[in-house]
Amino acid sequence: MQPPRTAARVLIVDDDHDNAKTLAMLLNAHGYDAHFCVDSKNAMANIESLRPDVLLLDLRMPEMDGFAIVQELQGHADLRPKLLVAVSGFGRDTDRARTKAAGFDHHLLKPVALQDLLTVLQGVK
């Protein structure tokens, strides 16, 4: 039996390796158990194996975008993290309405301000 986790587990799915890695490093430095995946086709496998509490999804990726991943999660309710966060360079009202309708809990604009992200993550364990 594994001991209970004390830090929220975060999975970042973003095709920009540097962005995903940097964000994971920052979150790890702030006490989160952060991981990243740059191949959106493997996102579901990573979600299944890691069982993250929080999923940070880039909206625009080749192969499978953030919307497709959320749609895939709808068929696997047991895999849905406590928090789904869209991370995008698109921040118009219509973009935010689209992410809300798709089931995202939050929409953060790239480049993500660390304090904004930490505020969204606050209280997730």
C-alpha cells in the first residue's frame, strides 16, 4: 500500500517542451508533484498512469488538442482530475466561453503568470 500523497499531482500537456518542462519545474519548486507530457497522443495514457489531481492542457496541439482530450475524459469519469485548466494563447471572451462549455474549470492565458496559476491550484490536494 502506498502512503497518501501530501502534494497535489499536476500533469501538464503542452507540445512546447520548454514551456511544459519549465512550468513543471516551477510547480515542483512550490511543493506540487508536477509532471509533463509533450506528446498529446499519449496524454490519456499519462492521465491513466499518473491519476493527476490537476490537468493543465494546452488548447492548440498537433494530433490531439486540449478540447479532444477533455472530450475523451468525458468517457472515462474515473480519470477526470479534480481540476481541468485550459492554458492558451487565446483569451478572448469567445475562447473562454468555449473552454467553459467544454468542461474546463479555468482558462489561463499564456504566458501563465505563476501567481495566477498558484491561486487556481490553491486548495487542491
